[in-house]
Amino acid sequence: MSLYVYVAALKTSAQSWEDTGETIRGSRKSLSDIDASLLGPRVATAAQGFIDTWLTEIKSLQTAATDHGDALREAALLVHQADADSIARSQELLAWTDRNVSPTGGL
């Protein structure tokens, strides 16, 4: 008996989102290392505004990626628990001799 949700696929997707978040974090770090003052006083203010805007957006993307990973991990845990609970409750309804029957053994 199973809910036929691929917990492994949920976990793989969660890891992928976490990896994406780390990649984005690296990009944010690179962007934050830029010294706009090197562009000169006429351009530095506009360049810093541009950098700050992108840093905010990149931080938002990093947070979203991390949140997606967390949500998928939680979904995998909940599906696993629901599946285990469903099996246990169903087995309680079966005749005593049938409680250890494999869920993949047929009808």
C-alpha cells in the first residue's frame, strides 16, 4: 500500500533548490565585492544604486530557492509519515492473518 509519491524525487528536487540557493549566494557575494567608487564620482552613485537593487533581488531569489528546498523536504517527510500511518491503519482493519501481507502482493 502506498500513496505513490516519489519521496526520493522530492528529496532530489529539494537538494537541487538548495544547490541553486548556494549558487545564487555566491553570485550575491561576487556582486557585493564590487567597489563602485572605482568608477569615479560621476558614475559611482548610479552604479551603487544599480548594485544595491540587484543585491536585493538576488537575496530575494536566494531566499525563495531555500524556501522551495525546505518546503519539498517537509512535503517528503509528511508524505512518508502519511504513508506509514495509512499502512498501519489499514493493517488494523485486516484480519489478523492478513496483517503482514506485502502491499505489492496483489489484491
